[in-house]
Amino acid sequence: MIGPLTCIDRPCTRGFTRQGIEQRGPPVNDERAVQEVLARYVRETDRRDGAAQGALFTDDAVVQIFARAGEGYEKMGEPLIGGAGVQYAVENFMGPHPEGGTSHHVTTDHIIDVDGDSAHLNAQYVMFEIRTTPEPSIRPAESGYYDTDLRRIDGVWKIVRHHVLGDLPLGARP
């Protein structure tokens, strides 16, 4: 059995730590390094690892979730503040996966702009629910956009603002 964050024949940890993306050896392409922060974010979401997910954010980051409302979006609740707020939310508001179940977030169509030590990332996401019991199934459950600002601090890209823009209206998730 292969554990989380493991490739077939080697650990998938090249170029990042639990605390974020860091440059090792030759400089990492900034756009790729920013994209890897989002890759780590969705993997930690799927694993329900609040500490690892929170470590991707600055202490003063602002995270806001939005739901579709007509042609626009409406805020869902108060913003989360900092990595500690993200960790608290994951550990206290995201329920565990059901027995025989997990989630799998997929991001695509990344638009990344880097300006020195600041970056902006916008990507589409789809979250799939995976169940192995009672009958095996995979189905899309959520979709939307991540709209995220990052800052490089001591060589590590951290999230400073993260908006989750859900495609479904509040209460419409299947």
C-alpha cells in the first residue's frame, strides 16, 4: 500500500517542506513554485490535515469562502485569519471522511502572475467524492475557483489572501 504523498518508487517531496515551498539547488521557476503551493493546499484539504494546510498561510492571511448568488457571489460566514484560523477550521468544521470514503480535489487552468516577491493565482477546481462502500463510486461534488495572493517570505511562498468561489448557491450542494 502506498501512503499519502508518496510516488510509486519515491517520496513526492522534492522542492517543498511541510511549511511551504522552498528553493533547493537551482532556482525554482516562480510560477511553478506558486502552483505547487495550491497543489499542497488541495492535498492537505483531502487529507484533513489542518496543521499542514495552515502552514501554507501567513499569520495574517485572510481566507473567505463565497457561494454563487445569481450572477455574483455572496460571502459565507466570517473570514478565517491566518494559518491558525485555517487549521482551526479544518480541525473543527470539516468533518472526517466517512468510512470507505475520501475526497479528491483537482485544479486546472492556472493563471499565475508573479511580480518580484508577490504573486496572484487563479485556478478552477473540482472536488470529487470517492466512496468504496457500500458501492464504489466517484462523483463530482463541488466546483469553482480559487483566487489567491501569495508572498515570498525568506524564500518560501505563503498564501496571504485566499478566496474560494463556489459555483453552487448556498445550500445547493448535492
